[in-house]
Amino acid sequence: MKSTATADKRTMEQLDELARLIAQFCTSDGTYSTDFTPLSLIRNTEVAVPVYTVYEPSICLVAQGSKLVMLGDEAYRYGPSQYFAVSVDLPISGQVSEALEEHPYLAVRLQIDPQQVVEFIQNKEHERTARGTAARGLYVSQATPGMLDAFLRLVRLLDTPEDIDVLAPMAAREILYRALQDGQGAVLRQMAPGAGHAASIAEVIRRIRESYHEPLRIEELASEAGMSSSSLHRHFREVTAMSPLQFQKQIRLQEARQILLSEPVQAAEAAFRVGYESPSQFNREYARLFGRPPLSDIRQLRTRTEAQVAVEN
């Protein structure tokens, strides 16, 4: 049996190589897509302000630095050799909490293929686990040396694009397999269609995301999920840490922010497009989530982006 010191040394060597590879492909701050579509690389040299986005099912492993993620009022912090797994679409704010110019935050994110989860839980033992009580749709855990090695092999392939089509899916499948073997792997197994209440909630989430600008019809959603309205509320909160209405509100506000950033429109028009009938209510809820009223927030975001571009150039 390997000693703890030997295992720790191996982990440090794996993280050092992974950080070097990420830095090789990420020449400046940002999120980089790769030749293997499910894989992206992330670099940040500053302790950034919170970034609001909808996380899709994925596994994000940190090689260097640390990050704080907020889901509603819940805080999740993860650092080197830890990974953050998400099993359903969740509106989250993420903030790099440890990063320097000479020691940037470096991470790798792999999108999860739900069909592979289905394939992995075909045996009865996993199926029973997946059909348990719905659990929160995200968690932080420690990566095993095997998972780190699979991530390393996956990122190394970016140097040999001709091998990606054949070998990258194998490495990605191994990463998911190892995550499913984790003590918290049931969180990922519950995303499989037919796996229980959490899988039904995942479908409700999809419906809300697709029609976020329309009025929320709880009874209709509950009927389609095969639940009562009260059961839907309970299981939805178990998975997302918020009610369906709160979830829809965060989706609406994030979409409105993107509209204001990318199009020359007034706040009232953005509010109407995402489903708000009252501009004043939109302004209040926007400021509550993002810390500033719409126009002030967008002005600050644009100033920060322009300053970053100027530094990079």
C-alpha cells in the first residue's frame, strides 16, 4: 500500500502538470473552448467579482487557486484537486477567491453526457441508489488520483488533435465513471431519466428554462411530473435550494442582464422580453440579485470589460 506522503506527492505532480497544460492553452483570462467540445479550460489572475450564470451538468476540477460558488444562500468553496459537480441546470454565482498574476486560478470543466449516466446505472445496485430521495443537484468532492490521471490524459490530447476523436471520449467517460463511484455520486446518478423524483425535477427545470418568459404554471408542471403541487415544491427545493418561482426569477434576471449587455435596449424593454410586466418590480429584483440597478450595473460591467481588454492589448 502506498504511503500518504507518496500519494500526496503524486497528487501534487498531477496538479502541477495539469496547471502547466491549462496555462499553455490559456494565454489570458477567460474560458476557452477546445477541440473536444465538452471540454473547456479556465484561467483567471484576479479575485473577480461574482459571475452569474446557469451551470449545466458538468464536472469542474481545480488545478490551481480556489473558487467560491453560491446557490441561493448556500456557499460551496473548492480548491486544488477538488471538483465541483452539477447534475441539473442551476442558476449559480461563481467568484474566484484565490488568484494572482503569478499564480492564476486554473481549472478544467467537462460537460456531462446524460446518456452515459444512463448507461452506467443499468445494473440494479446503481438503479436502487438513483431512485432514492432527491438530493441537492451539486456537490464538492476530492478528486482521486485516477480521476486526476484521466483529466490529465484528456487535456494532453489537445496537443495531438488527430487523436481527440478516438481517445477523448474514452477519457471523458472514465472521468464520469470515477465521479459516479464517489461517495456523493448518487447526485449524478439521479439525473438519469426514470431515476426518480430528481429526474422528474430535471425535466421541470428544462421546461422552466425553455419558457422562462411565460407565466409559471405550477399545477401543469406538477401534473406532467406526476406529482402534486406541494410535492413538486418540496422536491424542487431539495434539488435546487429554491422554489420554482425563485428559480424562474433568477433565470429571467440573468437573461435580462445578457440582453442589456449585448443589445442597445432600455431596462423596461429587457424586463418585458423576459416576462416582467412591471418595470419597477424588475428594477428592484435586479438590484437585489446583482447589487445595482440595471443601468448602473451594465455601465460598470462594460467599463470593467473595456479595462480588461485594454490591459490584454
